[in-house]
Amino acid sequence: MRFNPLRNLVRTGLSARLLLLTALFVMVSEVLIFLPTVARDRFAYLEDRLDAARLAVFALEATPDNYVSPSLANELLADVGAHGIVVHKADETLMIDSQMPPTPGATFDLRGVGMFTLMRDALTTMLRHDNRVLRVLDVSRKEPDVVVEVLIDSRPLRVKMWHFGGQLLGVSLIISLITGALVYVTLQWLLVAPMRRLTQGMIQFRESPFDASRAVAPRRRRDELGEAEREFAAMQETVRQTLSQKERLAALGTAVTKINHDLRNILSTMRLLSDSIAGSAVPEVRRVAPSLVAAIDRAVALCTGTLTYTREGTPSLKRVRFALAGLIEELSELELKSGEERLRLDNKVPPSIIATGDRDQLFRVFQNLAQNAAEAGARRLSVRAVDGKGSLVMEVADDGPGMPPKARENLFQPFAGSARPGGTGLGLAIAREVMRAHGGDIALDESTGSGTIFRLTLPGTPR
């Protein structure tokens, strides 16, 4: 396959495309005005012949008997470029013609003629190849009551029209090239060069996002490209800081994971020893043993939760259609307890509501919410759902004591959003991660002394 530089430039270069398109559009504009311009030039040519014919007749009127010799008549007709001239006045008709005037092949009456008729007649004249005689008549431009008509050949007119059309096309081509070059230079300066600079900055940032020396320095332009450069520079700095923070957190997470693994093994050993302490014969030892066991259990739970959270990553979803009411009803099988009492489930989800998503992951979300409600001291959990046009809205409410303000501030942050001592806050963080993976979300609607309400949304299920 042969390499064509021009074709390659047109395919890849924005500036080359702009240059060619500009020249093309200008040429199209010139072509659209070509026929009207040529038609107007033809009309002017015919009017000039009629004016020359009227002047020739003045020589006839200057004679006493309105008669000129054949030789003078031929000179006047040759000067006009006509075979015959007729002037119609109100009271007389004057005529200059050759001895044997030809029969006209077409008549063109220019009185009140419209532009479309002129364009049609011009096109007809240009496309013919014969030399027919044309009879042309119109009102004299300086004498409204005088009608002048001439017999002329069509070939000189056609040659004149083609010559004028060629000049017009040549000028149009020059105008197109000049306009295209000016537009090319202007767009190259205003648009293409800044875009190329911005694109090069993106490539360099992709190759080395941590190298601050290669960042794009925004200029003081006030247009859209200047704004894009400023936004890109700000994005570079934000991404660079985020990547640096993520890199440090990744290293810290790896270290914490290793420490957690070892610490969990140590705590498991301590749990076995605490069981032996609980069976001690010393009353003081037996009295502190439950607190020690509870503290070790919380530490083991914290380590387990941390390890699980760091290993799981973004949940992979297996979407299915299922009845939401059936999933909520399964929460009652968990037999969650609030103190000594069992958490009561009030399932108010209509059986007709169908949800689409990963059923196990969504059950995990509701399980975390129910578990949190039970641990907070709630005795009743109510679940409602409304299937709207664009989304499925679910409401999970409990009658617990509500959340403290500090817990609300970091509600969905891992290890920071727990409302109870020793909690990790991973339940709500995982719930939000699962909901957002489905294209929905979870938010705290309200939390007062009479209870807490969470609002969950999922994309609507196609019917």
C-alpha cells in the first residue's frame, strides 16, 4: 500500500481539515452565486445593446425624412452589433435594418422579467452551441414611453458570458484560497496550537503523573481554551496529590494488613488463655475474666473486619430480578437481638415490587442496617419501598435512640462512622459501596431520639 502524505495529513490533521473545508465552503458559496451573477451580466449586456440601438436611431431621427443610406445603416448596425433595430414610440415606429434581416430564433422580453427567468435564460444561452438570432426588447431606460428592440447574434453573447464566468470562477478560487489560508492561520493560532499543547500535556501527565515539572502552565486566556487549561492544571494537581496519598495509604495498608494478621493470631491465643482464666478458682480472676474476654473479642472482630474489608475490594455483581419483599422477610431469620429482646421486623414492602441487582450483596446491605439497629438498642425495624418511574426508593427505619452527632459526621467512613464503642464502622461503608456499585446510593434521612431512617435507592427495573 502506497503512503500518501496528503491523505494522511487530511485524516489526522485538524488544521488541514479546516483549511480544506473552508476553501470548499467558500467555493460552494461562490457556485451558488455564479448563475445569478452571470444572469445579471447577460442582462447588462442586452441592456447595453438596447441603449446603443436607441442612440443609433437618434441618427435616423436627425434626418428630415427619417431615412439613412444603406451604407450608413450598415455602419450603425455594425456599431450596435445588431441585424436590425426597431424603436416603438407612441405616434411612430422607427427602424434600421439590413437589406435581408434574419428570422429570430428566440424572443426575450426584458420588461418586468424576474431573476429566476433571467437565470433560466442565461443557462439556456450558455448551454447552446448554435448561433441563433435573438430578438430582444425592453423599455428605454431614459424614455419610459419608448420600446426598443434589436436583432442580435447569440454567439457573441455566449462567448462574453463564458469569459465572464471563467473570470468569476478564477476570482472565486483565489478568494477561497485566501480565505482558507486566513482561517487556517487564525484557527492554528487560536485553536489548534493550544489544543495540541493541551493534548501534549495530557500525554506527558499520563506517562509521568508524579512529575510536577511537566505540568501544563495555564495562560491568561479568558476564552474556553484558557478555562480548559486552568481546569486541567487544577485536575493535574488534584490527581497528583490523590495518587501520592493513595500510594502512601497503599503502603500503610499493606503494613497494617500484616500487623493485623499477626495481631489476630496473638489475640486468638489470648482468647484461649482467657477461657482458662474464666475457670480459675480465684474469685477476683473469675470476676475480671468476662471483661477481658469481651475486650479480646472486640479486638479479634476489629482485626477480622479490617482484613476482610481490605481483601474484598469492589464487589462483583451478579444481577438478577427478584421480589424485594422476600429478601426483606429473610432478615427475620437472623434472629437479631436488642439486649434481651429479639429485634422485630415490620416488612411493609409490597409483594409486587421487583428489584434488579445482586441479591446476596443487597441482603448484606439490609443485614448490616438491621445489625446496627439491634446493636444501637432498637426493638423494631420497619422497611418500606416505592417503585418510581426512574428508581426504586427504599426506607429502613428503626425506633432506636438515634445517632450521636459525631457518628453522623463520618457516617460512611471506614473505622470512623461507628456509633458504639469498639465498632469499626465498616457496615455502613460496605453498604454504600454495594449500593453505588448497583448505580444507586444510601443516605441518612434523619436520626432523632425516636429513631433513625436510612434511604436507599436503586435504578428502576425495566417493565
